[in-house]
Amino acid sequence: MSKTARVLIDCQDAKGLVYHISKVFYDRGLNIDNNREFVDKEKGKFFMRTVVTGEFDVVSLRNELISVVPRDAHIRVIEPRPKKIVLMATKESHCLGDILIRWAAGELEADIEAVISNHDNLRELTRRFDIPFLYISSGDIERREHERLVLDVLDGLTFDYIVLAKYMRILSADFVHRYPERIINIHHSFLPAFVGANPYKQAHARGVKIIGATAHFVTTDLDEGPIISQDVIPVNHRLEWKDMQRSGRDVEKIVLARALSLVLNDRVFVNDNKTIVF
């Protein structure tokens, strides 16, 4: 029976890699529907994403690919399916609401397992989409204890990615290390210029001319993980800080949705603290 696979390969660059990999597909009678490759010349690393169709066994196809690439190769043969995600949010609804609407409209190739929040504000919004809302209060409790409660809940769920849809809590190194390259965050792109409370008010006072957003994988370096997607929009002196905030929230939800789509479709490779996006 014909089926589809996304083949993702990253390894040290070597002569003839595209030929040898493509020959494996050809010899197996597989059709290449889409192919992209890139060489990081500075680090001598090769990246390739190929979509193939035909009759194949995932394990045997992967083993044959292993035989034609350098020993350090990381190879993934993925049969497309909706990935499972957990959303985490605090009080702001724009990113969470946008993801829920895209999911309900069939525009998101994912199954949403639950929404976790440290406040109860977004329960009604989540309930409208018949998604479990798990409220874990952070009031009157130490940060470490609250995080332990969140981890206990996550341990009971099955998921591929955690999406921080404006989850306004700093995650500990222990938390992040549990889910390497599996936590996606969104933040405004004023960092590190305007930090702390009300960055839009600070930006308005400085007369900034662009505002933007950055979606990235979470690492132990706060808001400095590998960037998946970014965008900016122009602003001018006519806008009050609340107008800028509304515009910024629009950019945030668009950038997060774009980043999530890229990750869910297996288009992102992490290359040290950068990404290769096909």
C-alpha cells in the first residue's frame, strides 16, 4: 500500500550525499514529492528534508539510509500524523484563542490534549472548544512546588510538544531539560531593550518605530533559544501604547501559529542555537 514519509537527515557534510540518499529512494521505487537541502559551510553540516511516497517499511528504509550517510547522521523517517500538543497559558487570551480557533477550523495538524494554566481566567474560553482545562494555581505556593504540580500533570499526558501561549512563568532548568527541543515559546521582540512590566508602555515612551514577535524553542537561556519564526510591523507616533500593545498581540499570535505549523510539519532542524527551516 502506498504511503507518505517525511525523511529528515542531518549529518556531517560529505561528497555525493544527495546522490546516495536519492538512489536509496529510487532503488526502492519511491517517488520524491518534495526535497530541500542545505549545507552549513561554517560547521560542515548537511541538512535534508525529503517527502517520499510509495511502499516502504519505516525501519528498513531508515536502516538503508544509515548505510549511505556518515556515522554521525541523525535520521528520522516520519509518517505524517497529527502531533499531540499541550498548551500552557496564564491570563492573556490572544495566542491561546488563535490556536484554538485554527484547531477547530482544521488548520492545525495537531490534537490538543489539554490547556494548563496557573490562573482560572481562560477556563470558559477553553471550554467552548471542549478541551480539558487544567487549573494549577500558583498563588500562595513556592515556584518550585507549583512547577512540581505542573510536571505531575504533564506526566499523565501523552504529547509531542508543549506550547507556551503566553505562559508568564519562568521555567526551571530541570523542567526544560525534561523536554529538549519540545517547548515552544512566543514573546515580543523588544527583548532585551524593554524588560519587566509593560514593555509596550516603555517602547511608546522611547518612540519605537517597529514592534515584533519571536517564536523559539525554550532553553535554559531565558528567551534566547533557537528561533523558529519572527515578524515585525511598523508603528508611528499616532499610536498610544495600548494601540501598540494590540498590534503587538496580533503579531505574536501570527508568529506563534506560523512557528507551530513549521514544527508540526517537521520543517525545523535545530542547529546548535539556530534553526534550519525548510
